[in-house]
Amino acid sequence: MSSLPPPPSAALTEPDRVRIVIGVLIAMFLAALDQTIVTPAMPTIGAALGGGLWLSWIVSAYFLTSTAVTPLFGKLADLKGRRPVLYASIGIFLVGSVVCALAPSMAVLIGGRAIQGIGGGGLMAVVQTIIGDVAPPRERARYMIYISTLWAVSSLAGPVLGGVLAQHVHWSMIFWINLPIGLVGYLMSSRALQKLPDVRRPHKLDVLGALMVMVATVLLLLALTWGGTVYPWNSLVIIVLIWLSLFLFGFFGWYQLQPEEPLLPPRVLANPVVAQACSAIFFSMAGFVGLSVFFPVYLELVEGLGAAASGLALVALMGGTVAGANVSGRHMRRSAHYKRIAVLGSFIASVSLALLGVLADTVPFLVIEAIVAAAGFGLGTLFPVVMVSVQNAAEPRDLGVATATLGFLRSLGSVIGIAVLGAILGTAGVSSHIGEAHGALVDAARLQTVEAFRWLFFAAALSQLVSLALLLRMEEKPLRGHAPPVPAGEG
């Protein structure tokens, strides 16, 4: 063991570490901002490009590719080095942004979003790997303030910026703005990473596993998009698509027992805490991301808001989420019973989402905003608890793999949640109204849309209830971290 090189962090001073973390986080800001800036502009994009039926794919395509490639890019960073993979991720993301900005049709835009997702998944994986390089586990908490700040800024600024640009400039600006941000991210990270040692480790990529997940998910998305709209739910096309998707998901599960380094390691999910925490975040994200994607559509069609106002209204959901995560993180440092805050938050989110279904279009807009903020707060409490629970329960050798598995299922839940909730609106014919109304819908179209959104909110509440049940079953293990420091030669 003495022949192994010292950890990268050993040769870096504290100012070096801070500069590297800040530099790579600016690059990561590209991916973080893109997850929130698009949603308030979606009705405007649907009106400009048509194809309201495919509107949910604008978000789903991004999450789908980023979900599949994130574990691969983490290993590529070990094989090829951190810097080249980071720069390649930025480049792919910017190419996707240009394709989106110039898209003449919904199909091209969805393709551009898929390219963006590849770059975004790479950014998430490589940046987390670099932070792991420069910040030893005992000191990593000191850098969480930078990461928390980045997500808070992107969560709050993204919806406002996206709505304003879509309504007052042009929807394509939400993609063109990535170019200067990407340039700054490249320059800042390039300068900061000059002192980062070149760390490489052998890995085997499970490309076939990633492709299977993508194909199985695309087949399911097609079934949920076409079912009840293009084809009846009981048609041969929809039935075949669903069965093919289920077969591929089942085959993927069997295949993960074969490779030396599978995309989703079975031994990690064999840990009951990891399995229940990952399942809980899967169902929670299905409701949360689905709500964040379709709530602006509700605001336009039912409340009569424009893109800028709906973006500002979305801040209630995002701000509540940031606040919930902050309160949860602080609670965990003070209480041995860290799971209670997530259980309480999940209950609040479930009740709030159900209330949205009951009270939709019957109470003032400010009441709806307050309920949405409460739902966001409750959902936000889960994120720190689930992450820490997974990392605390995993064996030290599986820490990185367990964290990646959590991120994988979190993103997969987002994709499937968007598809299921989008299918509810599509079956009710809501997609045909997107972009056609000047202000809120009226008469029968309004009643039809409100009823569809009631079912959407109820479905999100049900998903959150499943997440709550899984949290209640999850064992609350004592948190590690009070052991004596590891000697310098052993870190």
C-alpha cells in the first residue's frame, strides 16, 4: 500500500481547494440552472413550436440522458482524468444549447435537450468527483455552503429568469444564455484546476446497461405520451410498448448481476437502508419534478398568468424546497433522531399536494401559492436526510457507488414522474390548449383542464405517500462521524 500516491488533497493548500471548488461549481451552475430555467417557458415554447403533446419531453429528454450517463462519466473521469472529461462535458452541454436555441420544431428541441442532458450528467458526475478529490471526508462539510448556495441561486433565479426571457425577449434566450455562462465556467475551472493532480484509476464502463435503461424508459415514455391521445390505452401499440419496456427493465435487472462494474450494483441495493432511501427519493422526485414542470402550465391555463409571472410564482415551490432542505440539514446536526424531520416533511408534502387537488380553482391564487410553498418545504426536508442515510449506511468501499445509485434513481424517478403526470394531462386533452389561450381558459375547456389538474395533484400526493411509507420503514442508524481522525498516512 505504501506505493500508492498520496491523495490529491494532500498537496493542496486551503486557498487552492477553495478556488478549485468555486471554479468547478461555476461549471456545475450550467446544469443546475438548466433544471429550473426551462419550466416556466414551456407553455411559450409549446405555443411557438407546436406539439403540446410532447411538451413534457423537453424536460424528460434531459433527465433521461443525464440519468444514463452520470455513472459512466464518473468512471470516465477516473479513466481519462478530471479535466478533459469536465471540458468535454461543458462542450457537449453548449452544443446542445445551440441546437435547442436554433430548433425549428419540437423534435429538434427535444434532441437538443437530450444532448444537453449528456453534458449536464457529465458535469454533475465530474464536479462531484473533483470535490471528493480536493476535500477529504473529514473536511467535506466545510464546502457544503458553496454547493448549497449554488443550488439555492439556481432554484430561485432560474424560474424568474426563464419566465422573463420567454415573455419579454424570446424563449430561445434561455438556451443562448448558457454560452457566456459556459465560457466563464470553462475559464474559471481551467484556471482553478491547474494545481489539481492527475488522478486515474482503472474502471469498466457498463455502456450496455446504460443503453438498456434509456431504451426501456423511452418505450415507457412513448406509451405514456401516446396512450389515450394518439392511440387508445388498450390498443396493440400501447400494450406492446409497455410490455417491451417492462421486459427490458426486467432484463436490465438480471444483467446487472453479470458485469464486473454494473451501472446499478446489486450489492449496494441489497443494503435495506440504501434500498429504502433510494426508493423513497424515487417516488418523491416523481411528484416534485412533475409538479415543477406542470405547475406553470396550470398557472397559464387556469390562473391566466404569463410566462414571467408563472416563473415568479414557481419561486414559492423552489424557495420552499431550499428552506426545507436548510432546516432539515440544521436539524440533523442537533438531533440523534434525524429521520423525524423527513417523515414530518413528507407528511406535510403529501397533505399539501392533496389539498391542491381539492382546492384547485376554488380558492384565491395566494392560497394556492402558500400550499405549493408548504409542499416544497416538505419535499425539501427529504433531500439531506436521504443522502446522509445512504452514505451513512453504505460500506466505506461503496460510498461513491451508493451516492451514484441514489442520484441515478432520483433522476429516473423524475423522468417517469413527468411521463405519468403528463399522461394524465394528455389523456384529458389539456395539451391541445397549451399556447392557444390568451389568459385563462373559459367554460368547458376550463372545467376539463381543472379536473385534469386535480387528478395530477392527487397522483403526486399518492407518490409522496408511497415515499412516506418507505421512509417510515427505513432504519434510523446512528450517524458516523465521531470517530477519531484518521492518521495522515492512512487517508
